[in-house]
Amino acid sequence: MITKAHWALVVSVSVLASSIALAVPSALASSSHASAVSHLSARVTGTRLPRTTCPVFPSDNVWNTPITSLPVDAHSATWLSSMNASTTLLHPDYGPSSNPRKPYGIPFEIVPARTTFTRIKFLYASESYLGPYPLAPSTPIEGGSDRHALMVDPTRSISSPACTLFETYDTQYRANGQSVAGSGARWNLNSNALRPAGFTSADAAGLPILPGLVNYDEVASGSMDHAIRFTVQCTQQTYLWPARHEAGQANTNCPPMGARFRLNASFSLPASTCAKFCQTVLTTMKTYGLIVADNGSNWYFQGTADTRWTASEVDQLKQIPANQFVAVDESCLMVSPNSGQALQPGTPSYALRCSPTAG
């Protein structure tokens, strides 16, 4: 997988409020949608995607697992140094732009019923899900060089179960089944299954993008209970669970893909400079942390493209110093190397493997 530039994003769709039906000229693979599946509950109501009954993975998924009591990783200081933590403030890579209709961020779409699926030709075909995908002329595609397309189909189709997440990188929609992309992947949001080991996805870590985005609706609710994806300039040539792919350098001082970082519990910002939205994100960073998901600018963390973000809500998050983070060792959470399921705090298994006295 090639190293990707950091997110320089301009998008034109507020996908959270969109209700426009899609139409695709291609008829290569038509979906026959049924009713949405809602048998699996997420941790709280806020973890469900807007206008769906879909969770963003089960509540015991590693993305959704608190890391407040996990030990500091032995490589923490070395990794932080390579990321220029001592001189860097975090940067929210989303928010309003000079054009109110085109906010920065990564868009995603809830796929309407009766959407026609299409095939995509991939540059990295051997590591991509080969389709079909619910990609249409009106599917929002991230601006800038990465051109991600994130699509959630809440209903069952011919080729996929309800609540399937599709993601593509370097996406170019073309009519009549001629669309192309760099890579693509899909996930069942009701499942903890990971990509095959060594496989990329729509990002360099082989991880899904959507579960790690700062989502406007979650932040507005005051509860965002999942880790946040972020980028660093230098990653090493290896990866840690739950990541599945590396795109790094021969420099072991750099963090691997999948490394997880936690904001110090003692760090705080006053309400006068960090209002409700800002405080919610701080709490999330302390409880669920950040996951290295791609190469890019140091300490850039990603969010949804949404016209409702205000400059104040975003700018307040630029006060967070990177030196207030530590890398944590989450290896004790792993149930299986091929699953995103994680041991949960408060359970006997967690106490046995993850407590300070374990081992």
C-alpha cells in the first residue's frame, strides 16, 4: 500500500442529513433490499448510525473498549519522540471551510433502498474486496488526494448482509461499470471479524475508517464511546492488532500501525476555552484513545464532513498538546488475532489478563 498524504479535504455533501435516493446507470449487480436487521445492540443509543439500526461494530469490539486502566507501552517514550509530541498540538482534520457547503472531513453515506450495486476495478485487487459496491454518481467522495468513499448499506442485499460498511480509496466513479479505485474493503458492522492478515483496506493500516471518525451526532449527544483514528508522519514496517497492514519505514523508533494512545486523565482545559463539544472529545481521548490508522501529518485526527461543525467547536480542540498522551499496550485485550473482539473491563477475563498484577 502506498504512503498516503494527510487529509486535505473538501467535500460538498452533508451526508448525515442527506435523504436523496441514488441511481446508477450500471446494472451489473442489482441489490434486492430487505428490512434492516436490528438484533444486535450497541453499547448505547449514540453508537448507532443516524437513520439506521446499525451499530458501529459490537459493543465488545476493540474500537469500543475503554483503555483507561491498560498499562503504558514500553515503547511509549520512543514513539512519542518520533511523532514530535513535545512540540506538537493535536489538529482536528475536519470542520468548516471557506465554502459553507463544502466542509472539511470524511463523508459517509447511508445507502438508500433500491440502490444498484456496481463492480470496481482496483489497483490493489489482490487485497481488495472485489465487489459489488453501492457506488453511484451521487456517492460523496472525500476531496483531496485520498478520495475515500464510505458507504453503509443498512439493509440486506444480494451479496451482503444488513449493516455492511463498504470503503474505497482513490475512488473514481465512472458510468457503465467502469469505476476504479486504489483499494476497497467491506465489513459486517454486526461482526468482530477483521480483514485477512496482511491485507490493506481503504487506509494503510487495513482498518475501517468510519468507526474512528469524530462524528457530529455523537459529539452533540455528549457521548462518543469509541477510539479516534489519527495519522503520523513515520510508521514502522509492522503492525499491531487490530491493524492488518503496514506501510512504514525501516525505523523502529516510529509507532506501528494500530498503536493506541491515551490522553492523560489529569489533563484538563477550562470550560471557558473548551466548551461542551470540546470536553466530550477530551473525555473520549482519555477513555478510548487514538489509533494510528494511516500515514500523514503528525497528530491529525479525523472526523465526519458535516456542515453543522462550527469553527469554534473545531478550533478549541487545537489546544491539546501531544505530550499529554502515552502509548498503551492493549495486547491483553485480544481474544483472537483474527477478531476485533476485546476483553471488557469488569469481567473476570479482563482482570486475569489486563490487571496491573496479571502475569
